[in-house]
Amino acid sequence: FSVQNFHINVLGNIFSPGRGIIFYAPPVILSLYMMYKRFSNLKCEVLVIIFISLYYLFLHSFWIHWHGGNSWGPRLLLPIIPLFYIFIDLKHIKIKRIFILMTIIGFIISMPNLYSYYERYNAELVDKKLKAEWDYAWSFKNSLLTNIWGTSYRQVNDALNTDVVNLVKNAGEPANKTSESEILKIIPIWWWMLPVVGINRLIGIFGALVMVYIGFFILYKTSKE
């Protein structure tokens, strides 16, 4: 821990393209506005949330690894994000629409993590003998925020041209480059690896779609109660 660069680290956890909470959890912006609007009626609750949030923010900003190392977004601030959403009143149609829009934006930003590893980008930087990804936290050009889609495309392309059966058989063999490691040449979804046990991926895809349908059906029925 160090007081050196503390103020920069605080700003980095909030505004930097590599780790800023406003980029990776956009609804937090709406939450801050709602806290301001509801402060007079919920003064105690708002102050408690502010205190807890500042504690987390300042504590990790004193740490020289304020960025959380090889991670996606503001990993160290993850525990406080749900607290902000307490003040979002979804009964108001306008607020609800803004919340949904911000949630969709956040989902699009993070979506490549559903089918690829963000760690691949750092592996590619290592192969190029460049700095680690977190050292580019303040750079729009080199941060994960703007590079995750390109990185995920390359991983998916490698996965489509990789036989997972042979990959598993040859597991443990050293790779020529860090970004060519076995784990970075697959799509990290359970049904992608089914051919290893002799099951067609289409069966897995069908099963996954059924589970998604059941999940949405339960949510729909619950919302109607």
C-alpha cells in the first residue's frame, strides 16, 4: 500500500477506460443520480451506501495494484456495485427505460467474455513484448475496453480451426507463443468440448437453448405474480 498516486488510482477506478466503473457498470451512473434525488427521503440509507463505497474505493486505491491485475473491469469494486442499484426505482417508466438501456450497453461491452477469455489480450501483449494490459488502463487505444472484441474474434477463429479431440490428446505440450496456449484456442462454453466425449455439439446447443427458455419462462411467470 502507498499514498503515491492515490488520487490517480481513485480516478482510474472510476473513469479509466481499462478499469473505470462507469464503463463496465453503466447503471451506476443512473444510481448516483437516483441517490441524489432521493437523498432527502433516504438520507441514512444513502449515507451508509456512500460510506461503504468510498471505503472500498479508497482502500483499493491505496494499493499499488489498484487495477486488480489480470482482470476484467473494476474487479476490486465488484462487491459494491449491487448496493448502488438499491436506489433505482423501476416503477417510473422513464427511469426503467434508462436503466434497461444502460444495462444493455454494459452487456454489449462485456459480451465477448461469454465466449472467449479476456486473458488472451494480455497474452498477445506478452508475445509482442509489450507492457501488461493493466498498464494501459488509461489508454482507449490499448485497453481491454476497445480491444476485447478483436481479441474474442481471434480466439473464436482459432477455435473454429482447432480440433478439440486432438487438443485434449496433446494437452500439456508447450506452445510457441503464450497466446497459442491450449486454453486460448477453444470457446469456453461447456458444449464446445462435447466432441471430446463423442457427443455432437448440436445436442449441447439444443440443451443450452432449452435451459435458456426455461429460465426466461420462470422469470416471466414470476413477474406476473
